[in-house]
Amino acid sequence: MQRPRWWLGACLWLLCSPEVWTATFKLALIGPWSCDPMFSRAMPTAAANLALSRLRSDTGLSRGYWYDVKLLDEDCSASKALTELGDMEGYGHAYIGPFSPALCHAASLLAQHWEVGLASPGCLGADWPNLPPLPQPSRVLFSVLRFFRWAHVAVISAPTDLWESTGQEVATALRALGLPIGPVVTMETNKNGGAQKALRAIRVADKVKVVIMCMSSVLIGGEDQRELLLTALDMGMVSDGYVFIPYDALLYAMPYQDIAFPQLTNRTKLRHAYSSVLTVTMASDQSFYEAFRQAQINREIRTAVSATEVSPIFGTIFNMVYFVAKAVEERRQAGGGHWVTGNQLVQSDGGFDFQGFNQVVYGGKEGRGMQARYVVLDSDGDRFVPTHTLAPTHTQGPVGSLKPLSHTFIFPGGKPPSASFCWFSPEDACSGGLDTVSMFFALLLLCALIGAFIYWIKKYKRKASITKLILTLDDIVFIDTQVSKKKLNDESIMRSLLDIKTPLRSIARSYILSSPENSNIGILEGDFVWLKKIPVGHTVTSVNKSTESLFSQLREMRHENMNLYVGLFVDMGIFSLVVEHCPRGSLSDLLADGDIRLDWMFKSSLLMDLIKGMKYLHLRGLSHGRLKSTNCLVDGRFVLKITDYGLPMILHSQGLSLPEDPHELLWTAPELLRNPVRGGSFSGDVFSFSIIIQEVISRSPPYAMMDMPPDEILQRLKQPPPSLPAPGEPSKRPTFDEIFKQFRGINKGKRANIIDSMLRMLEQYSSNLEDLIRERTDELEVERSKTDKLIGQLLPKSVAQSLKKGKPVQPEHYSDCTLYFSDIVGFTTISALSEPIEVVDLLNDLYTMFDAIIATHDVYKVETIGDAYMVASGVPNRNGNQHAGEVANMSLDILHSIGAFKIKHMPEIKVKIRIGLHSGALVAGVVGLTMPRYCLFGDTVTTASLMEASGLPYRIHISLSTVKVLTSLKLGYHIDTRKAQVKGTVDTYWLMGRDGFDKPLPVPPDLIGGASNHGISLDEIPPDRRQKFLDRQKKAAKK
């Protein structure tokens, strides 16, 4: 049976229609598209269409579905929106929305009744079936608050139904996570001072220092947030340490990749207030603005709207549509390819990822919905700087954790106090308890008690250890004295050495390579000690009781200018006094060191220390008997300490004696040289002190003025009457009490303290340094301005600024510009007639005149090569089609000035120049790293040079392209035609003048047969210089 033709056509149409072999899955997108700047500038239709377009080319999706999106408007009033919600049945198999939490419960019930899927970004609770189409903001907020341990939080909302319900929902969600949320307030209108009232309610709340702002960000046009932050700044809350977290930024990816926000750039006060804002937003691989512009370039978005005028929620809408489509595909594959109903979406297992609008988006497992990375931002002026990152929650459980980045968040008023961690632990319950301050002080007190106990134990052990008079190798670790002072002073080595208790604990074994025979430095109980070895000439194996008793009394003597005795070392036949180690050595060593500058304050301080030490010693009824500069040690703080006191009595008690060295006796009083007394005398110590004074003042050895050996000096001291310093009789010598009073008079009552002297010197140096820095800074500013001016003369200002900032200067194409070339006719002949210095003076005078002329025109001097002078207009500053007029006017001025120009050393010879102009396109850029130059490239440069080379003296040779531009300016330029061979056979022209230009121009010379336009004739050269020129040519020809 023959079928009609219409039946065949219907079959072909059915085969070609995608609706036949694909099923259409409808999505309804519900949002308050006209209620708030965040949504009114979101362009939801364009975002949804872009997502559908990219879904069609996604190879990860099967061809089993055809997606369609219907845009539905959510009323600004919650009551009206609730009424209209019931009329939205049948628009989709799944509904993305609503955004208002006030509609969540009704939307959930209607979705179950309609048997459709619900993916609402505004529903934060888990009381109804919902597949979250974006990461739950409450979970992200909780992760941030847990990281900083901020449990006490307030919420403040804008005065609209949308944001008020959002604030209540955020507070409820955070309370469900265990946080003690403080005040939840709504701003009234600005006319009623709503921001001030709301902030006042938050300020009186206990422990609240963190505020969550539920309103549109000021960076995308939110006026409520601007008013709130400025009011907080005026109320001093920014400086008091309050931190403000914008909730809306959690819903999209705030641009932060080196983007300056004009809202902060142009408003200093708002920029200061915004420094207290901690922004948490979706991390993005590419800035939203860059992604939007790229889509426009690819013609995926067909709109001319600037990216900065679009709300970043655009990207979230794209991601939500794409996410639901991926969830449908996941359910379809899980169901064996069968049709997926909308209410099956909430059963999506996730586990997929896809490229969102400007970041990678994940499908959270176990029905957690869409997941993404987040980033914490700190404001740096008018820009954002990332400080922390938050991984998607599906990778680290229900609640992710923050990871710090290299930049630290700067809290302008100090970081808010941390709360107890129990608020963030689901296993623990917080009932308040001690506040943070009380717990801190309690912990501090406990640490102090533990520290005091440990200190007492160590002190007790140290005291018990030091009570041991006789020391052996088991007690002291000897240090190699060949180790450099630099190494011994190194902090890490010092710590290692101080940890050593016995030779068995060789933490720094490489530095413990000595024995008592070779070293005088050791470590006893963590402290450095010095061993005063007694060269008695025979082995000492023990110490008798009387010596122990005497040394025990000496060790009890305590004074800041007495070097304390630690013990007696008796081992390996060595007998030594163990004393505290003074790293500066003896007074004799200090005086002999020419690198150390000793002023009177320094010297008097050392002498005063010696006087106070001897005064203490004499008050204890003990004379020194061996006082000399080698027995006066200097510690690390330049405090002088006396040692070897009581040594004669120790030697006598032990039955030992020291060998007599004539040099060691130079400090001994004459009466003691004649009649030695064991232990010396008080007056003898005063004599020894006088010798030390001579050493300190003159920085020379004892009796340095007497050029004699020590034996002869001692012999003269013993002869009557002895040659000793006055007063000669011991009874007439002052006591150390009297000497102390005299020294105080010499210093006029001032304390001779080296540390005080150093501090005064440091203060003076600091003051002088501040003045010097201020002076040098002013000089630096002057020099920098000179340098900037010089660089601006060498390179274009825009190029110079880029080079100073270290930025690369990219070559740039200029479509319209005019070039000027000129040179001196016969410059070779003039140079031959002149000395080199005269040629330099000629060019300097000429170019100085040219530079003064071009300064009055919008042109740029490119370079000078010999007698060639190159100028451009329209480069680097574009000036429309004015470039030809600027160069033409400049050429006429130069030609006028050259007519009156005289060569200083040859005034008879006129300077004639040829000028060539050409207009066209070229490329300009900086060439080279060393002495960079701004160069021009292109056929226009070559043609302009040819125009000059083919010109005539006193003539301005211009091309046809220049003529066209000059004619378009309609300024009355006088132009004559000339037939010339420049680039092929083309017409060129002479520029003769301009209407209103009444300056006289030099008359071009007539060319006769054989004449050249490239030199000067011999007739123009003065006879004397002509003969000189001819002689030079003859000599050159002979060579």
C-alpha cells in the first residue's frame, strides 16, 4: 500500500529532532533577582545559558538528557514569595532555590508533594530533603571559628526579609554545632541610626568580639555594609579588636588575584574600617573578572557589560546548574541508565568533580552536595591577600581544617581572645567555667611555682656540689685553649659546652681535647672556671685540714669586685686555685691591647672597682700582699675583680713557696722588699695600687720611665733612701677609705660606671644618628628627584616608570605618527676644517638650540647620531592626528632658527640643514639591558631617513602621507610638489610655510651644474682655512 508523502516527512522530522532521542530534564532557577545588589547584577539567564552551553560539550555526560532552565523570580517580601511559591508547580523536574531561608520549609514540603528535586542554597538545616548546590556556609564558618577559637559570635543583618531570615538561619545552624551565639540583631534604616543601635547592642554583649554580617558586600555595591563598617570605625570598635566576617562572600568567589577595588582605593576611611574584615570566600584558580572577560572574548557571553559591573554570584549560578546536571548523570549511571526523577537527586552519592566557572568544584560524598575549596583573605590597602586555605569538607570529614599560608592576618586592634576548645569538640560540653583570663593566670601561676621549685632544686644541688672544696678530674672538664675565641663565644657551642657535666658526657667532644697540664680553662657544673696553677716545683697529692679551713673562709668572701674562689684542684700532681673565669683576661692584658680605646671614664671605672675591692678586703682584716695588674681580672661586663687574695697564707699553710721572679716584685713596696712580711701589709697594698695607677694612666709597664732591667730597679728600691713615689714613709700613705673619697671628689660625685658611660654614648650616638638619617634622607630625596629627571630625559616617562618598578616593557605598535630627520650639509667638510673640540662645540650649540625649540611642541627626541637629529610625534604619547602638525611646526621653527645660527670658530660658513618628514606606522620598544635605549622600528623610519637624504639645503622634504595628514588639519600649510626618486617613482613635496607663520626662513641656494646638495663648495670656505684644508688633502693623498 502506498503511504502519503506527509507520513514520510513526519518520520524524517522525528528522526532529526533531539527531543525524540533525548529526554529533556527541566531545571527551575528561583532567586530574588531584583531584591539586592548581589542578585540584581547577577545576570542569572546568561549564567544558566553558559552552563547549558558547556554541558552540551562535556564529554563526561551521556547524550541521554537535554537540559533546559526556567528562571523564576522570588519576591523580596517573604510573605509574597511564600504565596507565589505554590504557583511554581510544573516548571521543572528539579528546583534550584530558593535563596531565602524563610522559604525553606515550605519549599521542602512542596517539593515532596510535587515529587521533584530540591537544591536550595539558602537551607542550612538538615530537617528536610535537600541537595545543597553549594558548600554549607555554616560548616565553613564553623571551621574558621574553630581555627581561631572564636566561640562567642554575634550576627547582624540588613533590614530586608532576605537577609534577616538568613541571619536567623546562620545563628541557628551555628548553635546546632555547639557555639554560644550572642546577639542576633537587624539593622534599621540609616535614617534611624540603625547601624549604631545594632553595634551598641553587640558591644555590651559579654565576650563577643566577632560579628557575622548578613548583607551584601560593600565591594559589590552593598550600602548597608558600608554604613555598618564606617559606624564601627567611628565607635572605636575597629581599634578595640572587633572582627567582622561578611556572610555573603561565602556564597561566591570574591575576586582576590591582585585586583584593586575602587571602593577602597578612593575612600581612605572605608579602607581603614575594612582592615578589620576577615573575608572567607570560595578559592578560585582564576579571578571571576578574568573568567567573565574570557567568556566574552570567546563569545560565550554576548553582552558588552563590564565584568566589574557583574556580581560574582554569576559564577555560583553557573556552578549550581552544572552541579545538578552532574548529579543527575551520577544517579542515571547508578540506576543502569534509566530515567531519573527529580526527587532522586537527594540520593546522589557524589564522588565527582568538574570545572566550574572559575574553579574546580566537587560533588561531596554521602549526599553532602557541592563542595569547593575556600580561602581566608586579609585586606592589604585596596587589595586582598590570602592568609589561610580550607580544603573541601569531603576530603577531611564533615568539618574541614584551615591551613596557614605565608601571609599572616593582621588584626588592627589585636586578635580577639580565644575561647575554650570544648566549644568546638562534639564530645565535650562547655558550661562556662573559668574564663580565658582566669585560666591563663592560673596556668601562669602554676608555671611560676614549677619554675621556682626547679630553681630551688638546682640551687640546692649546686650548693651541695660547690661545698666540695677539693676538686679532681671527675669534677672538671678541661677545654682546649687553642680553640679560637670566636668559636668559644658562639652561642650554639656555648650551649653544648654548658650541658657538659663530666668528661663522659662529650656533647662537644671536638672541643674537649685537652688535659690539666695544657689548659687553664674548664667547666664545672655548667660554668666556666679558671685554674690558677701554683708552680711549687714538686707534686702535691693532698690538702691538709688547716688549708681546707683557711680556704673555706676565703671562699665565703662575697663582693662584686672580688673574684670568687670555687675550690682547690688537686689531681695528677697539680695544685691549683679554681676561680670564676673572666673572659676579658687581666687588667695587664687589657692595657696592652692597643685596639681597645680607654677614655678617662673607662679608666676611672676600672680603678674605682679596684678601690672598692681592696676597701672590702681591708675591712675584712686581710691584706692582699701580691696586688698587681696581672691579679686584677676583667669580666664580660668590664667589671674589675681582684684575685689571688690570701694566696700567701694558703701557700704557708700547705708548706709551699713560689719561686721569686724579679718582674713579679715590681709592685712590691720598698719596705717589704727589704724586710719581707708573710701576707704583706695594708700600706704595701696602697703602694702596689699606686703602681697600678701609673700603669692605667700611662698604659705602660711599671717604672717604664726608668729604662732599666727589673733587677736593677729592685736594687735601687732597696737602697736607702729608696727611690719610691712620695710619700716615702708607709705610715703617711692613705688608706683605701681615703682613696675612695678622693676618687669620688675627682669624679665630682659621679658614678664611674662603664655601663652607664656606654648607655650615655649610645644615646648620644642614637640622637646623632637620627639627625644624620634625616639629613641623608633629605639628600636622598633630592638625588632621587634628580635621577628621575635624568631618566625622564633619557627615556619616555611611561617606559622609565615601568623600568623603575622592575616591570618588562613590551614593544608597542603605533599606527599614526610622524618622524623628523635632519642633518648638516657638508658636515664632513666642516669637520675636516675644524679641531675635534670645535666639532663638539658646534654640535652642542646646535642641538641645545634644537632642544629648546622641541620643548614647545608635542614631540619626543629619539636620538642624535653625529650630525643627524631624529624626532617623533605620536610616540610614545598618542595625540590623534596632531602628530604631523606638531612636527611640521617644529620643522619651520628649526629652519627659521638655523638661518641666524653662527659657527663660533667659522662664522663665515653658514650651517645648512636638510629636513625630511614622513608619517606612518611603526613599532617602538626598549632594546638592551645595559644602557637601554628606546628605539623605533619599521618602514616609516626608513622612508623618513630617505626623505632627509634626498632633500635639499634649507628645505623641508615631506612625503605624500604627511601631506594628507597636514591637509586634514586645515591649518593652511604651504606645500609645493616635487618629483623625486625616493622609493620608486613617487611624488614628494616641499613644506614652504603656514598661514600665520611670519618668521623669515633662509633662502635655499640655487643648484648649478655640477653642484651637490651633500656638501659645501670651496668658494664658501675662507681662504686661510681653504688652504689648510687643501694641504691636508695633499698629505692624505701622498700617504
